[in-house]
Amino acid sequence: MDGTGSRSTDIETQSDGTLRVTHRGVQIVVSAKQNDRGAWVAQIGASVDGKPFALPDVEPVTPEWTTQAEALRDGVERGCYLVDRSSAGRGLEDSAHGSGES
């Protein structure tokens, strides 16, 4: 496998500790914050062409992690999973790359 299929994901680490991920044409931004118990929790946002992209809310409980790195890794995995689960996410990669033909 050459890694160029529709499931390719590019991850970029920002100087402020956030991760920017492009998955299926959706840009996912993941940060991690400590809660009042000291556990780390991922915060996930998504956009397409600079416009907010609503991710489905499929988990009743947000996972907590011991380290910031674990929370960030979880956020990337969950963000990609949620894009895959989103009915609106299907076919986004094609439109993001300009094919746009119907």
C-alpha cells in the first residue's frame, strides 16, 4: 500500500501544542486541556474550506488521559473516526481536491 488512498492523514504539530490533521478533506484541530481532577481531555474541532464542520456526537463520555500526549493522540484518532462516521464526510476528499463533478 502506498498510503495515497482516501484514508491518508497528514498531521502537523503547532508551536502551541495543538495538532492539525487533514483527513478526507476535513481539517481537524486537536488540543488537550487538564480538567479539575488533573486528567487530560482532548478538545476536537473541524472545518472544511475554513467553514465549521459538525462532527457527530457518538460518545456519551469523554475519555480522560494521564498525559497530554495521550489526550492528543486520542483526539486525532477520534476526530478521524468521527469524520469517517459522518454522512457529510463521505465524498469530501473528492470535493476538497477540486473534482466537484456530479
